[in-house]
Amino acid sequence: MAANGDQDTPANGDQLTGSDTFHTSDLGPAGHTTWLDTTITGGTGRFEGATGELDTICQVGPGAVEFDENRLPKTMVSPSECMTTGRVS
């Protein structure tokens, strides 16, 4: 599931739906930590009636920022390592 709560669709078209809460630590010289708490509330196909909780934590390293013509941040690329735990039933 995406961080904005969008649906994630596998190859067969079945969809898992839910809501996400995103948290992040302050950005430091070594990067930052982000947490994503997902509540599964249903879905289609094999995911119909699904419920559950997923917890994702990511360690994000320092990145490179690209700025637009107004010197506003446009994109940021950072190396990251994430782990998701939880259960969907």
C-alpha cells in the first residue's frame, strides 16, 4: 500500500485496501527514520473481508536533493532499508 493510502493492485487485479499513518524523525546528517502504520480494512477478490495491521520501519540515509527553477526542493533520492511486519487475515 502506498503512503498516501492508495490501493495496491497485484497482477491478478485483486486489491487490498486500508489506511496509512506516516511518521518521520528529524532529518540528521546520517539520514532519518520513517514509520508507516497500516490498517487493512478490506479488499476485492481474494482480499474481500481482509483485516489486519502492518508496521513498516525504514532507515533512510542522507540523500541528494534536486531543486527546481525557484530553488524549491523538487526531488530527493536517498538510500533506504525497510522492514514490514504484521498480519493480514
